[in-house]
Amino acid sequence: MRSEKKNNKGNKIAFLDQDFFYEDMESLTQVLRALATDGNKHRAKVDKRKQRSVFRDVLRAVEERDFPTETIKFGPERMYIDCWVKKHTYDTFKEVLGSGMQYHLQSNEFLRNVFELGPPVMLDAATLKTMKISRFERVGLFLF
């Protein structure tokens, strides 16, 4: 839980840095560099790996004023995550919807509006059949 809080703080730093200029950049980058290489032995290996990955991305964003673009594929469509706000929004919805995220990106109008994807793409019956969406994933449709 503790490392997850650190990761969230790192994302918030990058999110804020995207819109604001921080006066003491040297000390900020030193702290981020330390967190990007942290090897604390009292945490699980997976947590350490995730923390280092998050803080490497944050450090790159702060130093180079650059965001590591991600491509999310869902069905025949793609969504590009090109800023920290969009990444945070996507991660939050993914945490709530879990494995149903791709299905919702394809058909949920609310989610499509949030990510500015336009109206849902109409798929033919053969394509729909090959997608094999489970009942559990479809149930999440009624959350919004």
C-alpha cells in the first residue's frame, strides 16, 4: 500500500509539472532520481519494479518536458494517451472496470465522450462474435 501511495504522488508531480514551472528543479530531480532507483529491501520485488518504472517516467517528464505516449487498442480502434491527465483518467477507469475496460471503450458512450473517441463504431455480427465478451464484463455496462 505504501509504494502505491508513492506511485500516486509521482503521477501527481508529473501532472502538476505539466502545467506549472517549479523553481527548485535541481532538488526535485534529485528526489525523483532517488525514487527511480530505490532498492529498499523491505518491499516486494513487484512493488519496487513498479515504483522505479513510474518514477523513471515522471523524471523523464520533468527533465525533458516529455510524456511517454501509450497506445491502447480496443477492437478495431486505438486510443493514444499523450498527457498525464489522460493517463490518470484512464488508469482510474481501468481500476474500476478491470477486464471490462476494452468493452466499455468500444460501446460505453459516457466513456467515449470522456476520452473524445466519438460515437461507437458499428461492428458486423461476425466481428462481434469473435470478441467473446463475458457476462461479467457486460454487467459493468450498467455502472454508468
